[in-house]
Amino acid sequence: MRTKHRTTLVLILLITAMLWGCSPNETHTAAPSLTPTDISTSTATTAPTASPTPTPTPLPLNGQQTQYFIEANIDYYNRFITASSRSIYTNKTNSPINEMVFIIYPTIFQNAIYIKSVEYGDGSDITNYRWESHRMVIPLEEPLAPGDQIEFVHDFELYMPNREGVFGQTGRQLNLAYWFPFIPPRTDDGWMAYEISIINSQIVGEHLVFESTDFDVTIRFADRRENFKIAAGTLPEEIDDVIHYQMPLSRTFTLSISDIYTLTEREANGIKIQSFAFPEEASAGEAAADLAAKAITLYSDLYGSPERNLVSIVEADFLHGMEFDGLVLLSRGFYMFYNGTPETNLTMITPHEVSHQWFFSLVGNNQAMEPWLDESLATYSEALFYEEYHPELVDWWWANRVDGHSPAGYVDNTIYLDGGYEAYRNSVYLNGAHFVQDLRETMGDEAFFSLLKDYVKTNRYTIVSSSDFWSLANDHTQADLTPIITEYFSHATTP
Ligand SMILES: [Zn+2]
């Protein structure tokens, strides 16, 4: 569900059009090549020894994940935040890095961020950076060798735009997604950094790719702390109004804050659920908590532990749903039209977004170029939810959620496909659900569910590719998967 509010779109379109105007070699209509954007000025320093292994080794970890130490002071009623973010980055690739890249998402919105200073860890100023779209590119004085570490400090101010969205503030909610400078994943081919896809004035999919990283975040309020409820992806420690979060191995650190939230708490499989809603929809907020608890119970059984202590479900003051690590935002429309029956968007989309805790948070993927890896599985997870809890409505789910929208198109479309948002949804999400159903029928239930469990376990905290998926699928079945790939995929990715 990615239907963006129209006014938001116009704003973003105007602003991004300005950004694109600054980089004439990029247009929003041309689909990028299948290789990641390599922003670094790759010199001829390809590794002289040991050629890369044939299959990409899992990204980061071994304690080398990027670490962010962030301090923020939030002036809610003045919509103003001062913050400092220290990033510690280790080169986990086999080649030296000549330029560092930070994605600074708030620059997409006019005057939403002011970068006060950028420094190296030793306090020396960095002034030679340049902008490429919404990315800050920092040429390094000397290349960062494989295994070496580097540290940056960004001091910045956020002037929260008055808008409905994942980054913005309305009269009743402050949403802080992608709010600090962050480093995209890097492979030996370059940075995994992409442009937003806007086709026919609509944003298509998500263009950001995230590594699993460690977050240490401290926030304080300029106003009276007791006024606010804070939704986050993990539970804080709070001493004297200083609120401290530690969230290891997470792809995002997102907050949603309001002075009017109602809060419903549940627990499922040892995982706490906090459901935040606006007072008018408090009972739908309770229903969302129950739905999330059921979803977590089912998916923990099917996919394994999500390795989280909290999932926050938040009624969003905008009209789509969006997943983050440990937190999901769900359209207020789902709450306003919730009628207490399972034949509703709230019942369909809450499990969808919760399932992204496995297919996005735990197992990452390239959301711009291979969005099917999380979205087809998240959409099919809805079907599994109905199969478990409302088996009499499985046919209803297929008819209303999928087949009523004429699913068609290649499941492995990118967010830059020609047809825009509807073609994207109809292929990646909806035809994606049919693909997963066909895969299940071809493999048989036992092999199919053992594949999914193994897929999550094997690939947690990494960024998977299509070939990782197919190679593991073939390990779990003797069945010939070629007909499915031929029917649903544009690229033959049989290993
Ligand atoms: Zn999704």
C-alpha cells in the first residue's frame, strides 16, 4: 500500500525536480542500469590479488557493522530538532574506498535540514564535500583500506516540514524516519544508492537500501516530557527525562511522537507490542495490537524468531503503510474504516507490515532493484494470516486484495518500471503473491515452509539477492522451478 497523498507528492515532485535539475546526467524517467550507482571515483585500484568469490559473501557483521551514536533535542511544539550524529564505519569490502557517501533524506524537503558542521572523528573540519541529489559525498584525503575504520560527526538541525509522511509533522504527530545522515551499503561494485522513482507524479516503491547497523540514540525534549508518548523500534531506558535507546543490528531507527496517542500493549512469543493510535480511533488501535500479536505468533512459528524485543504499531497521519525496523506506520484510513470484522484493510495490512520484520528488517534486500524479495513475501504473508485465523476468508482475500486489481507483469520489476505505481503493485506485490502460491504448490508445503525458515535463518542481517533466493530454493526441492521462473520473471536467475 503505497498510495501517497497528493499534496505531499506535488511538494516532493517540485523539490526533487529541483534536485534533479542540479544533476543533468540523471533523469527520473530513465531506468538505471542493474548495477548499483557507483558514486566513488573508482580508480584502477581493483584488488590485485584474490579475485572475488563467485557468490557475494554476506555483507557486514563480524562486529564490523556501522555504528551510529545520535543525540537529539526535540522541541515538539516549535517543530525544531537539534542533533548530532557520530558514525563509525568500517570498510567491509575488498577494495579501498575513495569517497564516502551519506544519504541525507531530509534534504529532499525544502529547508528541512541545516547541516551545521561535518567533522572527522578527530574534530577536524570537513569542507570539501559535495552534493549529488540527496547524498553528501565526502572525498577522502587517503583511501580507506579494506578493514580500516573511519569516523564522522554531523551536527545538524531539523525544521520539521508540515506534511503528512514518514518524515514530517502534522498538528498531531511527529514522524522521524530517515532523519539523520546514514551510510548506504557498499559492495565491491560501489554504493547501493539510488534515486527516488517518481512516475506520473507518484512515488513508486522505496529506493533506499539499508545495512544492519548499531544504534545508540539519546533524546531529550525541550518541552515538558510528560506530554509525549514515543513510538520506537525498541524500548528505552529513561533517567531524569533523558531517553536512551540501544538498537543493535537494525536497518532503521525511526520514532513517532505525539501528545495525544493512546497506547495499547500486548505480548506475543516474548515480544512486546505497543500500539499507538489517535483518541478517535482508540478501539481500532486495540484491534491493531491484537492483529499484530496474532501475526507475530504465526510468523515466529513459520519464519523463526524476529530477534526483536518490541514491535510498535502506529496509526499514521497519512494514507499508506510503511515498515521500519521494530516499527510500522499504518494509514489512519485503515483505523477510521475499521468495522470490527476481518474483511478490512486493517486486518490485511497489519500482518503485511508486521511480516516485514522478517522480510526487510531481518533479511534485507535491494528495495529499488529487487523489491519482490520483500514485497511478494510480505503480501503472501497476508494470505497465510487469513489461512491461519480466518480460513473461510482466504478466497475473499485473493479476490479483493489480489485478483480484483488484475495482477500482471514481471515479479522482478524494479521501482523504475514504465507503468508506474499501479503496474508496480500489480506485478511485484500482486502477481508476486501468485508466484509465491505457485512456488508453494510446486514445492509442496513441507519443502516450501522449510525454505522460508532456512531463508530467514541463513540470510539474517545480510542483503540478499535473487540468486541467493533461487539457490536456496533449489536446495530445498527436487522439483523443476524453471516453469515458474519463466512465467513470472524477466531475468532467468536459475543458479
Ligand atoms: Zn510491504
